[in-house]
Amino acid sequence: MKAHEFENYPLKEKIFLVFEHGNEIASRQFLYFNIKLYTLFGFFTEVWYIPHSNKIDKVELLSTDEILSLYKNEFDISELFR
């Protein structure tokens, strides 16, 4: 599956695919959201969860640049530069 195909799926199908086939690699907090980053079929996606209402608000695709910006404190890539 390609990222653009995934993007066209309804939210419930995206959630199923992420939880069934994705691998969680990081997480972060933003306002009242718990956000989990997953790899899925060679691309990256975030699941935006609202704990207060026990609801997934959205599933978004992310580019590598966005991941490096948002999760820069989560990954130690210093060994790549040796």
C-alpha cells in the first residue's frame, strides 16, 4: 500500500490498518492529545488520541522532515554522524 492510497481511506479503516500492521516508534503530547507515531507499509503516520473522551480524533501522514522536527528529542541519531 502506498501513502496516497492510505490517505484516502476512512478514519476507521486507517485506525484498523495502523493497529493491525503498524509499529509504534514514538509518542508525544500536544494540548489534550496523546499522539503516537507509527511506521506502516514504509511510511509514517500519527494517531491523535483524546484520553478524556476515549476517542481517536485523526490519523495523519507525516513526512521525514516533519518527524525530525516534531520528534527531535525522541531519537538519538548522533551515531549516524560518526
